[in-house]
Amino acid sequence: MTEDFVLSVGLGDDLVMRLSVDSMENFRTSLLITLQACKLPKYRVVLNGFGYIVFGVPDRDLNRTWRSAHTLNSIAGQLPLLPESAGVRIGQTRVLERDVSRRRFSQVRLYNAGRILHIYKCKPEDKKSKEKRFEMRWAQPEDFMELSVMPRMLLDHFPENVFEALAGLVKQQEDLPIYLDDV
């Protein structure tokens, strides 16, 4: 019904488009399970995650990480970063997961209103290119059900960044050649 008169525009990893009681509960559950399974000091994990959200990760670090051949493959139902001796902890983690998932406040899922235009930045084909290129697509509300920590999740919500993306899309459309056969 709202699709007839409401348009939502979201940019990239925008936090607010993914924010709902259900997604917060899922995020809380996964965060507690991760903290329970992690051997690092909990404050360090949370502070590093907060720094990741606020300051992001430099592009050169992301590119190096994406090209790394030392990626971990996880098996469904197992935590890949734990050694074999952590069998007791895995049992505790499963108990925690079961208990936390029972404490849910929402019974009904809420979705973004209207038609959703999702704009996202394209990775440049030429590594030296400074030009930002954007693409857009019509998205479904179900595409934004998961809240995950991403480097641009706060920045992508700022109005000036959304405006910059829209202006970039308009400029890209103006730069396209016009073929008289299509008119």
C-alpha cells in the first residue's frame, strides 16, 4: 500500500535502513556469542569495533585483505577461529545462543516504507581512478533485515553523502552517449 506514495532512498551500508528491533536483537545475540567465544579482552574487541565503525578501514588495507589467500573457511555450526581445545567453550556458546534467542521482544517484523531505491558505490576498475561511480537498483525490504558492522554504516546515512551520490548518478547519466535509434 505505501509503495504507491512513499519512496525511500538508501546509500550503501546505511545503518538506519537496517535498524529495527529484530535486527538489533539478532546483532546483540551474535555479539554476545562472539564475545563469549573470543579469547581477547572484551573491552578491546568492542573498542576496536567502535573504531572500525567511526573511522573505517583505509582502502589499501581492505584491498590487501580481499586479495589475501589466507582466508578462513568456516564449517556450518562451528566457529573457525577457535582451537580444538575450546570444546567446552563451544558447548557454553550453544547454551548462550539458545538462552539469548529466547529473550526476543519483537514478534512482528517491521520493514522500510514504500519503494526502496538502493544506491551503492562501485569499485573502480582502474586502481588509480579517483572518480566515484555509483549504481542504483530497486530493492526489497527483506534486503535490509541484517544489521552488520561496516566501515561506512554511519557515513552513508549523512544527507551530504546521499546528495553526493545522487549528484554523481545524475552526472553519470549526462555523460552517457545518446543514440538516436533509441529515441
